[in-house]
Amino acid sequence: MRGIQPNVHPRTRSLGGRVGGGVCARSPPNCSRCAFFGDFKKLMHFVSFFFFFVGGKAFGLLKAQQREKLEEINREYLEDQKYSDEEDLAEKLDSFKNKYAEFDLNDQGEIDMMGLKRMMEKLGVPKTHLEMKKMIAEVTGGSSDTINYRDFVKMMLGKRSAVLKLVMLFEDKANGATCKPEGPPPKRDIASLP
């Protein structure tokens, strides 16, 4: 029979006497070990509550801040005289911002190797590690292991045909061809009938 064990604190008894050996030589109110595990349990409850209920909101705020930073960079490109002759620049920059934010996994304003890998797999063009390293080196000029937003926009607006740019443009054209216009169909007149 498992009666009351003389030197085991009630909190450790419920865990099978395994926490910290389970033996408590002091009386329960003065036991620092039991107070620690009680406080630890409260802390873990708070942390799980925080990540379960507040984590989604915090992530949304982080993404909103990131999009605002990208929007500031877009405004710089819109004001730059070098890109003033570019057609539909505002729409292109908005599209670039959305693509970049989607694949920035670490939310630090840079696409790293894993973000690029995810991007290529999602586009249906998986690449090897070496190919991705070459793509990043081509975009950044070999100066970094990550692609920041300015490099990304320069690549997409530039005249050079980087592999990543070609893949992104191909995906945009493929998505654009399959999209149906939204809303009711336009009214037809007699001249448009076959």
C-alpha cells in the first residue's frame, strides 16, 4: 500500500515523486524547491497562454510593420528619376512587395536560403543547394548570403535576366493566364456576336 510518504512533498507526490528526487526535508511552506516548481508551472502556463492567444496578433503586427518598411522603399523607387520611364511601376512594386513579404520567413527583411528554397518549391521549380547559392550570389553580387528587398527590386526592374527573375515572371504570367475576370460579364452588342 502506498500510504503517505514521510519526506515527500504533496506537489511532487502527484508527479510520482520524480521532480528533483521528490524528497523534501523542509516543511512544505518553506520549501524553495517546491516554490520554484510552482512558480515554474505558473510561468509555463502564462507562456503557453501568451503564444496561443496573443501570438497570432503579434505576428500580424510584425507583418504589418514589415510591409510598411517595404512600402517606404517602394516610395523611394517611385520618386527615383532612374525608374520614371518604367511602365506600371506602382503596380509592379506592389506585386514585388507582396511576393517578398510572402517568402521572408525570418521577418528580418531578408530572404535567406530557406525562404528561397520555399519560393522555388512553391513555384514548381525546386533547386539544389548549390543552384540557390548561385542565384543569391547573382542577385546580391556575391556580397551577402541573403537577398534584401532593395536587391530583389533591382533584380526585378533591372535589364539583367537573373534566373530568379525569369522564374518569378513566368509564375506571374502563368497565374495571370488562368485568372478569370471578376464580376458579371460585360454587356455585349450585336457587333461582338459571331
